[in-house]
Amino acid sequence: MIGENDGLLNRQRSGSIFEFDFLTFLSMLSLMCIGGLFIYSSGVNAEGQLISREYVLQIVWIATALILYFLLQLPHYNTMQKLSIQIYVALLLLLIVTLLFGRTVKGARSWLGLFGFGIQPSEFMKIGLIIALASFFQHRKNEIGSMGTFLLALSLTLLPMGLILLQPDMGTTLVYIPLFIVIGFIAGVNRRALLLLLLFVLFTVFFAVIPVWENYILQQEIRFLEIFRRSNLVFFTSATLGFVGLIAFLGYRFAKSRFFLYFGSTGLLLSLSLLSSYLFRVILKDYQIMRLIVFIKPEVDPQGSGWHIIQSLTAVGSGGFWGKGFLEGTQSHYQFLPEQSTDFIFSIIAEEWGFIGSFVILSLFAVILIRGLIISLHSGDDFGVLIGAGVVFMIFFHLVINIGMAIGIMPITGIPLFFLSYGGSSLWTATIGLALIQNIHLRRYKY
Amino acid sequence: MNEHYYSANTVKNRYSLRVYSLLLFIVVAMLVYLGYIFHLQITKGGEYKNRARQVSSRSIPIPAQRGEIFDRNHDTPMVINVDSFAVNMIPGELTNEQMDSVAQRLSTLLGMGKDDILAKVPAQYRNLYQPVEIKSGVDFDIITRIAEHIEDYPGVSWQGKPIRSYQDSNSSAHILGHVGGITTEELQVMYNQGYAINSVIGKSGIEKQYDQLLRGKDGRRYNVVDVYGRQVGSGKMREVPPENGKNLVLTIDRRIQKLAEQALGQRTGTALVMKPASGEILAMVSYPWYNPNDFYTDKAFQAYRGYALDEQHPFLNRTIQSSYAPASTFKVIMSTAALEEEAIDPQKEIVCRGYIWVGNRKFNCHEPKGHGPVNLSEALAESCNVYFYTLGLNYLGIDFIANYAKRFGYGEYTGIDLPGEVKGTVPTPIWKEQTYGSAWVGGDTVNTSIGQGYLSVTPVQMANMAAMVTNEGTVYKPHLLKKVEDPVSGQTIKTIEPEILRTSSIRKETFKTVQQNMRGVITDGTAEVVITTEAVKVAGKTGTGDVGLEESWDAWFVAYGPYDAPPEEQVVVVTMVEAANDWEWWAVRAANIIFQGIFADQNYDEAIESLNWGWLHNDRRE
């Protein structure tokens, strides 16, 4: 406590226990405990019998994660910076190993058996990428706005993404591009490039989804949408747009009018999006795309993916203010709710603890996210700011997608809710992330 | 050190705008989420709560056990409930491929074509989460086989649907009636009495008359089911238990019913046995009958159609739903009127030449040679038409005749506790004027005097007539229900007491004379050679109704016995064989067998042995 009142200039001190940020730690611990409780709850069937031992495993994961959390406070987080290439390459290799020898669960070869436990390298890769990008951006601090920085960083992102897509685990890869965009944005990467990337991704998804939307959701044919459906039309349109875009760029070269630049980028953007959306639809099956948009109108597929959304919405909505009480949820215990311990853990919490429970969960996350950002901002070096912001955004993105899925406003992607969902890899990933933030906090202003 | 501080601050300054904008973005997004969750859980919470309940709870009716019906011996029930099942399918729980394979498997088990099964689940039902009945009347062992492999039968469920099984049905069909699914028209009328769209309702007989007592009240089980439709949460299940229907004990004596049934044999007509001192019906046979058990089989529709189109009208309970000319049996009432009104000296003789002229019409006696001079009792014994023509036309007149017919209850409902009773006709000049628009003529009075013409009565009215005579002025309401019992405790809830239907001011002496005259019919009259039973002294009156056929007549016999016993020990037997049968004078024969059987405590075979009618063993056309 000594020195708490010291002046600003004297804030530099050795890490003592009181420097420890209890706010994020306790919030994390609370979430972990709630997660354990509800993983237990999800394993209880309607007769009140425990039909799943997942919660025991989760307790083991929580315990090990906490040990890891404290161990990670020992080295300075800058060590990560020094080791960033090794970590990144090691994880890439793990992903390749997974691809070759991994276990296939739910159609994706994303698991690696390790001493009886299964781990998902694709989860850890998220942290690996954050560290790699943060490290890379700090390294390129002086030419941060250059196109080279942008493209190299993008390659760093696309490499693991491609490996994960090969598994194929589409849900997990969804995180990577937003992570890159946000870390890039914070780092100060060329904003126009980032914006174009963002638009490219959005257009691609949009174009890919449109025919499926027309087919399953709208259930009537719109002639105009042929251009997204028929391959020759797709190629023709794409080529035309691309040609127009190139002409416009030529125009910009001679006329130097900004109009040509916008016109050209738009043309090229649409052209490429159209092509990649076509690719998207060739790779993915209709039902996979359907999963992405079924939340718009779950009734069209009450048997398949819509079922999850309807059941989850019912679970959340029927929770009311106070909830049905722990272990009293009907949707969950009567097994209406699918994937209760992982994807839909929030639904069971919302059902049994009601709005109060939802509020508590969101508040705990809010504490972690806000406090995490503030901590990283105060780290005093670029690497700290970037990994802090990266970790915070990673957690936030999972939260938005996962809870959004539970309340029917986001696609079903199988993305876990950190700290709450069952599973060691995601728990460890998030814990490592928060451990880094704690580490940053403990070592602020110290070089 | 300061340098470090400033450098840290520089970093902070460099990133703060972007980091804070990220922070803002995060905070806004989370607030939006919180708001939307609030909307879901609080604003729309009730709606989702209902949905959660709907999805996870299904209420299944627990059918109340319909009451059993016993005869007066109260030993074995005349109708029982047999377990039977309906196999249902919830189409929404099956994919199209599953539907196909499940239909395939079911088709072998249920013995119906796969296409027939699929036809029960048309395309517009495919997403329905309501059970659709595939087949009813499925045996328990088939259900067991489905249950054992329920994983092969997704979406398939079953439901107990007890059916009525009428034991030793035959002639009891008309008494007990049958049950069936409620029709839309019935439901519209009965809706407020607790019937529902799938209610089973009595369609005829006792089943219809006492449906409210028999049906009980369905219970409901509020099942909580999981996603597989499996019942879960047994501990929290709410159940409203069914109230089982009441058991009924009838006045019918099963043995007498059987005796009467066999005595009548396969002849279109009726046999009715009643206790005059209470109105209790001991036997009620109407041939032809139908088998209600046919309606609970696969061939129900064909069976129903067959019965409905049968020219013999097997659905008709002729004892109460069909009226016939009483013919000579009406002479009992004519005698009573003559004696009571002192219209004629009973000893006064009227000469029968075998015919009488009324106006320009000639009315014949059944004895072409004529009976010669006959007084009242002789005329009744010989059933002399000419005597009663004269009595009706010259001494009583139609007004008195009609008046006495009505005093005996003709032309009025007896109020028997069965649906669909008809009341027959007692013609009067006014009635004829209103019905036919023509005037009453002497010939009408002559016809009425011998129970022909417009006069028509039901067999149960005929039985009441005999009861009036033997009770000497009192008729009890004929009835079939003796007791209502609680199905669980067996305690009597209600005992039906005899109810006086009508009393007559006719003098007892008059009835005593009529009784003697009716005894004379047996000892010295038309029934002398046929009523051979020595088990009991019978009094009665024959009737031969002319229906326009050459060699065949409606045959009546109304009788009671023992003649010299108090009414409490007596039974009234009314037999009626329609002219459609070969002429065998069968009504009297059947009554003879019935009396023999009742009073010698014999069954049909023993009775005909005793009567030395062994040749009738071959008559059993059953």
C-alpha cells in the first residue's frame, strides 16, 4: 500500500501483489465458476440424473488454466515478442499436424489428441496470431501505413486461416479476419486497405448468401439474382466489373481524379467479391450457407438449423426476469436445447437465471473488456497495446457471435463463449489472453 | 526515468483515440445486446414461457373407463371394455426418408399397405407436431413389438383406446345398443355436456339412454416431453385422474333373455317379458338383431352398411320402435269397455254366422262357418269377430273404444328408458279427419273393434295392457335400469323404484272378469291346443293381424301367468311374429316355451323337452 499516494512521476515500481488487477482476475474467475456450474446443469437430464461428466473435466481445465495464468505472470510479456515467430511457426506446425493426424469431430479434423486430452490448435492459434501481428506491427512501426505491411500481415493471417479452413472449420476461421482488421486498425495500418478488405469480406459473404436466401428464406425467384447463381453470368459480370475497374485505374493514372480511384476500387472490389463468393458457394454446401442466414427466419427450417435457434430463443425468452432456477430449466434439461455445454451455454444460463443472469454475465465480460482495454492502453509500449486490444477484441468477438447466436441475431457458427463454454482449448486460449493482459498490467511503465 | 514516462505517455497518446473508439464500439454493442436480451426475456418473456410450456408439455387425455352393464343377476357383465390401441404418428418428428422407412416397417406390423399409411399423412401434415392416427383397434402385442424397438419407429406413438365388447351379444344388441365416435351434429347439440371432438358416445339402446352415467369423465395427463417426445420429469407430472363411468345393473334376466331369444328363433318379430308389478323388463328380444361388435373391427363400415341396407331393418328394436295392429288382442280392451260401461249384458248372446254386413261391406269372422250364438266370454275365448263387430258398432261406438284404448296406454309413450320409442295410433274420427281428410265411417269402427284398421300398438304397450289387467288398474312404467353402481366401491348409487305410469278408475270386478275371460282363452279357446305348459297357469289373448298377405298374418300373443297368483309373482309375456314369416302360429308357441322355461326354471332345450316339442331341436336355425 505504501506509495499508492505517490506522485505521478514516481509510479514506476516493482510488481507487488497489490499491483495485481483483481478486477479482471475475479471477473474471469466468476465466469469460470458460472461456466462450471452450468456445464454441470447441462449434463443433468430431465429425471435429474447426471448424464455427462463434462463438468469434472471442466474443473480440471479451470484448475490448469489458473495455474497457467499465474505461471504466465513470471516472464515479461516482451518475451512473447521475442518468441513470437517461434510461437507462430510452432502453432502453424501443430495445425498441419492436426490436419494430418487429427481427430475428426463433427466433420472437422480439428482435434489433436494429447495425453488423453483433446486440444484444438486452431483455438491457440488465435493467441498466436495476436502475438505475431502485434510483434510484426511493432517491428514495422515506421512503415506501418505501407501496402507491404498490410499485405504481409494479411498473409500472416491467411496462412493459419487456410489451414483451419482445410479442416474444415469455418466457424473458427471467422475470427481471424476481424482480428486482423481490428489489430491492424489499432496499429494504424493503411485504413483504406483495411476498409477494402472489410468490404471485400462483407460483399463476398453477402453475394454468397443471396441465392441461398432467395431459395430458402424468400422462397421465390428473383430473376436479377441469376447473376449470382449461374456460373457463366458470374464470370461475365465479374470480368466486366474488373475491366471497368482497371480502366478507371488507368483513368486515375492519367487524370489523377479521385473519382476514378473510387470508381476503380469499387469495380475491382465487386468483381473480386463476386468471384470469391462463387468460390465460396462451390466449396460450401447449401446447408452450410443456410446455417449462416437461417437466424433471419428460423421457421423455414424448423427441423434443421432453425431448430437450434427456435429452441435457444425459447429457452432465453422463457427465462424471464428471475429465471426458472438453477437446474430447473425445461428447454435445456428436456434436451430441446442442442450443444448446451458449448455453443448454447448462454441459453441455459439465461433460462435458469433469467435476465439477472444475463446481466451478470454481460457485466462480467464488460468489466474484463473495458478494464482490459484500459490496461493495454496504459501498457506504455506498442506491443502491449496491440496484444491487449487483440485479446479484448477476440473475447468480444466471440461474445458477440456466441450470445448473438443464442438470442437469434447471429449465424450459427459453433464459436464458443470464452470462460463459460465447455472445452479446454478455448478456456486456455482465453485465460492465456487475460494472463497476458495481467502481465501487461503488472509491468506497465517498466522496460 | 522521466523519459520513460513520457515515452509511455506518447504511446498512450498515439493509441488512445483508436483504443477508445474500440472501447466505445464494444460498450455500445454490449448495451445493444443487453437491451435485446431485456426485450426477449422481459418484454416478450411471457410469450416464450408459453411456447416453452407448449413445446415441453403435452396433455394427453386419460380416457375414463366406460361403465359396465350387468343383467339383474349381477354376476358377469353384458358388456366389457377391451384394451385396444390406436397407433399414431407425429409427422413433424420425421424426415421424409424416415417417414418412408417407418411406413415400410409399420406396414408389415399393422398389416396395411405402405401407401395406405403414407396416405394418412398427406403433404400438408408433414410438418405437423400433432399425432395423426394411422390405425385403431391394434392389439397389445403389436404395440409391444413397436415399443421394444421404438428407436426404429421415430415419431410413432400409441394410445389406449378401449373398445366395447358386447358379451354373447345377439338379441341384447337392441337393449344395450352400441357406441361410436361423436358426429359433428351430435357434438353441436351436446357440446355443453362435456363432449369433445373425439368423444365416444352411445348411439342407441342403454348406451345412448344412459350415456351420461356410463361415460364418466376423461382425465388428463400433462406430460412433459423431451425433444424425442419421450416422457420425462415423471416426478413433476400433473394428472387429473379420470372419473370412471358408473356401472349399470339392468332388470334384464340373462337367462330369460336367452330363453326368449331362442323361443322366438329366427323369425322376424319380438318377444317381451315384463314383471307387471314393477314394470321391470326381464327380456326384450327383437329379431333380426345386429352385432355391435362388428363396429369395432376393420370392417366396421361394411358391417354398418350391410345392416343399414338390410330390408329386415336389424337396427329396429321392434318391441318399442315398431307398432302393429293389435288384432284380436284388442278384444281384451273391448271386453273391459263393455263390462265397465255395462254396454252389454255379458251373458247376452250374439249369433255369429261367419260374417256381418255393415253398409255395403261384408266383414268376415275368422271362422267361416260362424261361431253361432256366443256370449262375451265365449266370444273372447273363440275370438269371435262378429261378436266384437256388433259390440263396437252397436253397443260401444268409436268414442268409447278410443277412450278405453287410451286408458290402457295405447297411443301414448310408455316412457321406457330406451331411445326411439314410438307411440302407435289410436284412431278417432277427429284423427282420421285430420290425417286423411275423410270422414269416419261405420266400417272404421268395425275394423277398430277387432284391433285392425288404423289402430296400432307397440309390443311394450301390449305388455302394459296385460299389466293393467292383472294389476287391476295400475300400470308401472316399463324400464330396463335397475341400479346404478359406483364402479370402484361397488356401492349402489341409485336404485330405480317402480314408478306408476297410469292408474285406471275401472272397477276391479271388471278386471277380474276380464282375467277369467283371458284364462278361458287358454283353457277353452284359441290358444288351448298350443299353450301346453303345465308349469304355470297362463291367461292371455291371441291376435292374428291381417296385413294383406294371403296365407300369412302378424301373430300376437299377450299373456300373463301364473293366472291365480298375485301380480308380484306374475310375468307378462308378449310375443309377436310378423307376417313376413311362414305361418306357424308361432307367437303362441314361443310364449308357451317362455312360460315353461321361466316357471320350470328350464332353459330352451329343457323346456321343449318338457313340452314334448323335441322336434324343435331341429328348428334351431341359428
